[in-house]
Amino acid sequence: MVPLSWYVVLSALMFMTGLVGVLIRRNIVVVLLCIEIMLNAVNINFVAFSDYLHLIDGQIFVFFVITVAAAEVAIGLGIIISLFRLKESVNMDDYNLLKL
Amino acid sequence: MQQLPFFYFGGVALLCAVLVIVFRNAIYSAMALLGMFAHVAGLFIVLDAPFLAGVQLLVYAGAILVLYLFVVMLLNVGGRGPALHKQAPAGIFLALLAIGELGYLVFRSHFYPKLPAIPHPDVPTLGNTETIGMVLYTQYLFPFEVASIVLLIALVGAIVMARGRTKFRQE
């Protein structure tokens, strides 16, 4: 039987991978992909706790997380296309519209 | 031997997650993400959640990833130039800080062994999908409706933002 702590450690490692990607990558599409990694790490935690506590609520929350992830992707890619039209670039360094 | 599926699915999912941020080309990153979604679905099956494994494959691998691939191909973004942006050192510092904090939290936590299921002899046991449906449409009905509104707003917002030059943006 796999102990719960292993799932928590796996989920923490995957979350950290996603966080590092969000903080250091230059391509904004890859940054959005890394957000998906973080959401999936959280989903693993929810399902693991749901299995170990014999409560179905964790799986319901994963359902909502997937819904919000789909909404986030649609909006995020819309913003990326809009930014690309404005700046002709997908690099984080070129986005300085809010800079004084 | 029971731990073998956990190590396979978890290990490959973690490896794919690392490959997503290592590859320079965004298409390769998206493909690595596809492998990660598939292996996370495998972890869900190991954890007795077959319905979520199916939803994970259908929604993430089937819909979200295809959307990413469309945008990557539409924008034609190659792997040219440096992979890291100008402020990456500050980002690495923040990431190390967060890794230290999370590691401290995980190793300070106490985990209890798996609880035995509470037996209900007079209640018939339902399958995973039936249980999720029962709970979703009774206890979580209001969040379910809110989720539909979130999806509607995302639909309208995505169309408005990706549509291009509209009247209010002309100067």
C-alpha cells in the first residue's frame, strides 16, 4: 500500500516544477502550460486525500478545478493572441505596456 | 509490488513535467504535457477514481491541449533566442525560497495511515461515477451552476479578446 505522504511529496515536486517554469521561462505559451502542471499537481493531492479519507468531495473539487482550467486556458490563449497582435512577439521581455 | 504502478505513473508524470520546462520548442513542451496528462490519469485509476481519469483524458488531452497546439501553430513560435527571460535570476531565487518553504512544510507534517472504510450494511454501494453524480447534483448543485456561468463568461471573453480590432479599440 502506498502511503499518503508519497502522493503529497510527488504532488509537491510537480507543483514546484510548474512554479519554476512560470518564474523563469521566456515563452508565454510555456508559462501557461506550466500553470496546467500546477493545477494537475493539486488534482493529484485532492484525489489522493479523497481516496485515503473515503470522502468523495475531493473528486468533486477536481471536477471544478478542471472546469476552471478550461476557462483559464480559453481566456489565457485569447489574451496571448491579442498580445501577439499588438507586439508581434510571445516573449515575456517584450511585454512592458504597464511600465511607467 | 503494489507500489509499482505508483512509481511508474508518478515518475513518468514528474519526468514529463520537468521536460515541459526544459524543451525550448513550445510544440515539444505541449507534447511532454500530453504525456504528463496521460500518466496523471493513470494515477487517478490507481487511486480508485476512474471517472476522473476519463475526464482528465477527454478534457485535458482532448480539448485543452489541442487548443494549445492550435495557438502554438497559429503564432509560429519557434525555439529561437534564450529560453529564460531577463529577470530569471530573481525568479530562480523566489523559486528556491518557495521550494525550501514547501519542503519544510511537507517534512514537518504528520501523515496518518489509511483509514478503514466505514461499513454501511443497509446502503447499497454505488460505483464511482454514480457517487460523483449523486453528490454533484445534490450537495454541490450551486457550485455546479456557478461553474456553468464561469464557462459561459470564458466563452464570451475568449471570443471578444481573440477577435481582433473592434470598434472600441480604434483611436
